[in-house]
Amino acid sequence: MSAPTTSAFVLLLTVVMAAVTLLLAWRARRRLAGSTRAPGRIRRFTEKEFHTQRDDGAPDTDIQYFPEVEFALPDGTPVVFQSRFGDESEGRLGTQVTVVYDASSPATTAEIAGLPAVVHAWRLVLVSAAVTLGLLLFYLDRR
């Protein structure tokens, strides 16, 4: 590709990525702002092993505990979900938590309220913004 064609392509890609970033940000903000909250309680923990490799090349095993939470919809219907966020220590069964969910699909969107839920909602926005910035810098450097 010639330099002008490459620049035009990169500029077009940058504009598309900027639009995708704005769409993702709008969806993340809407999801967090429009979330319904309900009290829930931890029913049990699922233990998962993650096999990794240390810096010295030796194998290592990381164990994470993922809470299973039960809460009720406003009509009394019980909903049970497993959090996407684990911890290195097993918490206490019966612990009361605040659950956030989208009322249109509570079983698939429910999560324990807090920083991990916020980070989860915004992570794609941050990745998309970083790619957009990289493309913009590349475009500006080629001009």
C-alpha cells in the first residue's frame, strides 16, 4: 500500500474504533446506572485451580474461590448465580452482599456490587480506547 492509502486506511480505522469506544462507554454507563440492586447471600464457593508458570519456569497452581450467590427478584422469584470474580481466600457462607443486575435478564447479568463489577463493565472501553489512541498516534506519525 502506498503512504497516502495507508494513512487513509489508518484514519478510517481510527474513526471506526473511536465510534466503537463511544458505543461501549455508553453501554457500560447505561448498564451501571440502570442496574437494579437487591440483597443477596453467599450460598457456597466453587474452588477453581489455575495452572501457571513462575518466573523461574517452575509450575505453580493458583486456587481461586468463586462465590455462588442467591437473591430474589421483586416478585419473589429466586435467582442463583456464580460470580465471575474469585478470591484467593474462601469467604464466609451466608455473608450478605449487594447484587446488581439488569432487570431484563437478571440470571445472566447479576454480579456482586463493588469495584470488580465496575472494572468488568469498563474494561472493554479501556481496551478499545487504547487501540484507538494507538491508531491515532500511528496516523499522526505517518502524516
